[in-house]
Amino acid sequence: MKIPDWLSDGTTCPCCAVSVGGKRNFVEKTLVEIASMMERSIFSEKYSSSKGFLQSIDPRVKLITILLLIVTTSFVTKIEIILGIYVFTLFFAYLSKVDLFFFIKRVWLFIPIFSGIVVFPAMFNVVTPGEPLVTLVHFNSTVQLWIFQFTEISITKEGALGALLFISRVAASVSLIVLLTLTTRWADIMKSLRTLGVPQIFVMVLSMTYQYIFLLVRVVQEMHLAKKSRTIKTDRTGEGIKKEQNWVASRIGTVLMKSYKMSDEIHSAMISRGFHDEIKSHETFRIRNIDRIWTGFSLAFITGVILLNYPV
Amino acid sequence: MHIPDGYLGPITWITLWLVMIPIWIIAARKLKKELRTRNVPLLAMGAAFSFVIMMFNVPVLGGSTGHAVGGTLIAIILGPWAALIAVSVALIIQALFFGDGGITAIGANCFNMGFVLPFIGYYIYRLITVNADITSSRRWKGAGIASYIAINVAAVLVGIEFGIQTILYPAVNGKFQYFMYPLSVSVPTMAIEHLLLFGFVEAIVTLLVVRYLQQTDPSLLRLSDRKIVQDKIPAGLSV
């Protein structure tokens, strides 16, 4: 089902966006996070139902080939090749009618930016010694800091290249998995996991969890919204924090009680509908020529990548 | 604490997958025997709860917020084996659908947060609460201490997994292939971060929730004991 644009438009009217004190407190932070999570999954459904290239591939084939590509990326140690894999994902995102700007934003917004912070110090000679590219500070004597010794602070060639290698590997891997989940319905991914030999019970728990996550998230959202709409002044003194922590804990406790009770009810519902510890899923997938071509292509791509990286 | 793809080299992530597969199989067998048809909905709700717990921002000092992992809390309620599956399922969904944590690193993430964290948390909690009444203050104090220790052990493990990359994959032409900081940097960084901040968030959440449950629904705290009793009921009587 395609969500109409007016419905997925995230802008709220200014009347209900009043924030006290200017700074976002934990209630608002939580609400924003939940909203962005919901938005992400709504967008996912939007792309998986459009008619692009990857959407037409059998989900089982797609799952296996993309997982193989992710594993391959982990083995690649040359920057050029990893950048090549990244371009590969962009190309197939384009062929699959995924908005490239959205795709890039979706990939880079999460992990790679965080990884950038992690990798930043490694660009300097303090961590990665080598040929200096830019020297920022030069000291007259050797400086000893914790376990590091240095006489200058500069960005080294080795450090910069290492950082680029690291970031591009993270970005390529995230791009691959995002490409899979954007172009495949989650129910199809679940069914395909069975073909990988994942036991039935795991797949059943996985797919049931996915469904109930959205229900529980909605419950959490309503709790926070209820609190926000009843809050006039935020209290930031020590006692206030304690009170707020107690509030969060009591809500987590409530969600826990609710979900436990719900698991009982779901169980009764399943039993009364004849559940016998086993679920028969109807396999409707069929391998077509386009799947054979895609499999051949991606296996050739993987072999090429491995041969380029580890020449015989 | 979610390790993304690309941080760990193949030796580490393949090893941790190989460690986790038998553990998952044992857990699945154990739960199937204990819970019978109940296991699917119970584990699914446990996993959904484990996912949702990470969405609760907890205010800490100075206007900053953090969130808990909740591994110890789930282990206290459902027992460590059910917590293992619940947290693992939550982590797999995060990796697959939300890009949080890597695919190759699923083994590593489930080992740290799904296996080590709940098991250590659970057994420390049981040790502290031996013979403690269900409403005793030893329960929530124990829960706080256990979750604080458990998350720190898990964090140090992550630090070790990061740090050994420089040993397993030494620099080629001066540049490292995977995680680039040595053990002497990665372990203290992870440890200090969790000893000073995230450990307290986890402890505060766990102890306050246990205290809340003591006041409102103490029966939930008896679940992990009751399951053993349930197991003794003949198969025909319990569906």
C-alpha cells in the first residue's frame, strides 16, 4: 500500500509544538525518536511496493546475495574496491527507484557519522604515525600524553587513508542492508530467512516481535504525549530528575506488565485458533529468469571483488 | 554498544557467530521444553519489550539523557535463557530494519548484550537475593548492582573485541584494516564511559522498575521461579 504524501508529511502545526525552556527534554527527545522510527518504516513500505529492479527479484535470492555481498565487503581491504561496492549500491538504488538523496541520507545519518567521530583521532600522527599531510602544531620537545608520545600534531597520509577505508566499509555495508530492507517487504524477508535454514521458531518469534514492536512503540508514544500535554513547567532541580526517573521507570514497568499480559492473551488466541506449535507457511515464491541473471551477476561481482583484492 | 559492520575483522565476527549458534540452539530447546506452545508469544513480547526499552530516554544529570539496554531486567523477569532469545531477536531486528548494529556483527552483539549481559546480571541478582522476600529491599538493590556490573562486563568485552583487531589485523603500509585503536585505548574508553554514565542509567532503570513491580505487580518477579514449577505439571493439564 502506498502512503499518500499528505499523510506522510511530518510537519506539525506550530500550535502543538510548544516546548518549554527552549531545550528539548527527555519527553520530547523520546517523541522525536519514535516519530523518526515510524517515519523510517513507513518510507520502507513505500519503496518496497514500487516497481523497481530489486523489487522484482525473488526475496530469497535477494536476501542471500546481499548477505554474501556484506560478508564480502568485510573481507575487502582495498579502498578503491570498497568505494566500488558503494557505487554499486547507489546504482542499484537508482535502478530500484529509490530516491538517491533519501538513500544517502538514510545511510549516512546513522552509523557512518558516528564512525566518523570514532575514527577522527586516528587520522592524526598521535595514533597513526606516518607521512604528514598537514601539520597543525609543532612542539619543541616530546609530549607525553597517557600512552602517546609526539612532537607535533599532524594529519598523516596513512591515518587519512585508514580513516577513509574504515568509513567507506561501514557505509558500504550499511548501504547494502538498507538497500535490502527498502526494496523488500519485511514479511518476505521473514519467509526468506527460512530458506537460509533459520529454525521456524526463530522466524515465528521474529515476525511476531516485529508486529508487536509497533504496538508497544505506539503505547510508549502515547505515554509521552500524555505527559507532555500535562506538563506546564519542566523542573530541572535534583529532585525533579529523581521524579522524572521514577516516572520513566514506572512507565517501563507498565509496558512490561502490559506486554506480559498481552503475551498471555496472544497465546490463548493462538490456541483457540488451533495452534499446535507449528506454523505452515505458504511458499509463493518462484524463481524466474531475472533471478538467475541477478544471481549470476552478483556471484560474478563477488568473485571479481575477491580476485581484485587477493590476486592469485 | 551496538557494533556496526566493518569494525570487526572476519576472524572475530565469524568466531562469535560460531560461539552463538550452539548457544541459540540450546536456548531454543530449553525454552521449548519449559514453555511449550507458550514460548512463541512470550518470547516475541519479551523481544518487543527489549526493543522498546531502548526507546525510553532517561534524564540524567545536566539535562543529558541516556537509555538502558535492559538485559538484566528481562533476565530477572523471564529467566536468562528467555532473555537471551528476546534480546537477540531485538538486536537482529535492529540490525536488519533499522541499521543499528551490523549484520556480520550480529554474533558479536548478541554475545555481548544477549548472552553475557543477561546471564551475569541474572546470576549476580540471584546471588544477592538468596532467600530474599519478594518485597524485600534486597531485591531492588540487588537488581541495581547486578545490572551495573553486567553492563560494565559487557562494555569491557566490546572494548576487548575492538582492541584485538590491531593484533589480529596489524597495519598494512601504516594503515589499519579494521578497528584501529589498541586494547590500551579501547578497553579504558568503553569501561570509563559505562562505569561513569551508562552503567548508572542501566542500574537506575533496572532498580526503579523492580521497585515499581514490587509495589504494583510482585507476581512478575516470581515468574522465573514459577516456570520450573509449571514444568512439573503433566503435559495434558497445561496447554
